[in-house]
Amino acid sequence: MLKLSQTEYAAIRQHGEDTYPHECCGVLLGSVNLDTDTRVVQSVVRAGNTRTDSPHNRYSIDPAELIRIQMQGRKRGEDIIGFYHSHPDHPAMWSSTDLAEAHWIGCSYVITSVDGDKTTGKAVFTKSWVLYGSPDGSAKQLEEEEMIVQNPEQ
């Protein structure tokens, strides 16, 4: 299960709209309750999409940027608990490329579909998937997970 605030949820969707018709990407920072397999988002950090070959349907986060985000999060007591990206003019369903390039076992992967007219996009659906598999990456799979969007006072 993934829990995040309405503000963080809106920020993810807005990022997808801002980068349309290209994919956006970013990092979810927070904590994990291992007893309940619940990831709680405390902050959302935008990252740059470094893909130049096909940014409209692929994304990549520069490893140096990822390390910087991880270090900043740790200073606040937050860990990387997931990632997000958008699918311009495609469903909020992971692709074979998404699965092949997902490596953080136990992390959430949030996908927002953004539909538009090639210049302006509107976030439509947002779903979350958790990556399961062995530490060596074999037999990995993405399974849809419940996503709870909370009001700030909850």
C-alpha cells in the first residue's frame, strides 16, 4: 500500500502535465512499515528526464541526481520508497520497458496517464505498482497496489 497526501498526489500529476508531451519522472521519499508493507510518502522530488532518444515514451534519472536526492532525503530521515513517471497519451499501466528498467525491489512505481493534443496535457489516471522479486533481479514483477490519498489533516 502507498499512502501520500493530496498535495503530493497533485504535485505528481502536475509534473506530468508540465512536461507533456514528454514523460516526467521523480522520486518518492518517505518511510516503510515492513509489518504492513505500507510505504508512506513524506516528500516528492522532481527529477530531470535524461532520455534524449525517445523522451515521449521513456525516462531515465541521472544516477548523480538520484544520489543527491537520496542524500537530501536522508538528512530529513527519509528513504527512497518509490518513483513516479508519466505516460503521455497512454494508460497508467506499466510497460515491458518499465518492468525491465525497474530495479528497486520493494519500491512503489507510480504512473500517471496524461492525455492531450500534443501541446497541452491533462492528468487523467494515476496508479501505483510495487516491484517484487529477488535481490538479483530475477523473477521480478510489478503488482498493482492500493494507493491512499489523504487530506492534510489525516
